[in-house]
Amino acid sequence: MSKKIGIVMGSDSDLPIVSKAVDMLKELQIPYEVHIYSAHRTPEQAGEFALFARERGFGAIIAVAGMAAHLAGAIAARTTLPVIGIPCKSSNLGGIEALLSTVQMPTGIPVATVAIDGAVNAALLSAQILAVEDAEIAARLDAKRKRDTEKVLEKDAEIASKL
Ligand code: RP5
């Protein structure tokens, strides 16, 4: 059984983004656990989750938050597991504020930040982290890359006949 991926979102309004990460983890047959813990509204629960995540069998944590997005950093401050931040577009600033809040971490506490709303890449990166030690996940990732490549080549073959 592989290690689990923890997914923590700051609000249930982040669920449409989280669902995309969950779908990717399901496709790769990776176990996961999802929580709603906010760096601001439930700081103790978010901190507790991070503190005990390693001993609870997690291999990496994905933190999803918008606006003044401190969740990924707050979690990273309390664990040495890899933390991946997804900045969300949840205000009229378009997510740039969440991107900057997530990516600009002080030296010593890294957060691997993906694109605004980049849920699929966050899931893939978390799988790649587990795949360092897990040959089955590595094989599934290789197979997915191959399928993705084939899809693009099929489109390439079609485009010539369309134009
Ligand atoms: C963040 O504030 C959440 O992650 C969410 O993206 C944003 C807005 O939250 P709600 O006001 O919709 O609960 O903490």
C-alpha cells in the first residue's frame, strides 16, 4: 500500500479545484484524504494535521487556498513532508494574490507552488514524489505520459486533414 496524499483546502468553495486533483489521484490509484482546514479560520486543526501527517502515513500534502493564501505555508511550517500549494482564483484579483502568497516563502520552509488552479499538476507532482520510492506508481505515471503523448499526436494527424 502506497503512502497517502493529504489534500487540505481552506474553504469548501475550493472544492471544484480539489475535485480535479482527486480525479487525477483516483486515476493513478493513489490513496488520499481530504480536509477543510483554514490557516485563518481553523489554524489549530490545520497545524495539528500537519504535525501528525508523517506518522499518519502521508507522503506529501497538497494545500489549496485562495485570497491571502497562507495555508500551504502554515502547513509547511509544521512538517518536513513535501507540501504542494495550489493558489486558487477565488477573488476579483484573479488568483494572483494567492499565487504570490503561496510562492513567496521565506528561506527554510519550501512550498512547491503550481499554477493558479493547477490541480492536475499538483496531483501529478504529488504522485511523482511517491514514485521516487514506489515503482508501481512510477509505471502508472509513465503509462499516463504515453497516453497523453499519443493524444497530441492523434490531434496532430487530424489537424492536417482539417486545414
Ligand atoms: C480562502 O479564502 C479559501 O481557500 C478560499 O479560496 C477563499 C474564500 O473562502 P470563502 O470565503 O469562500 O469561504 O481561505
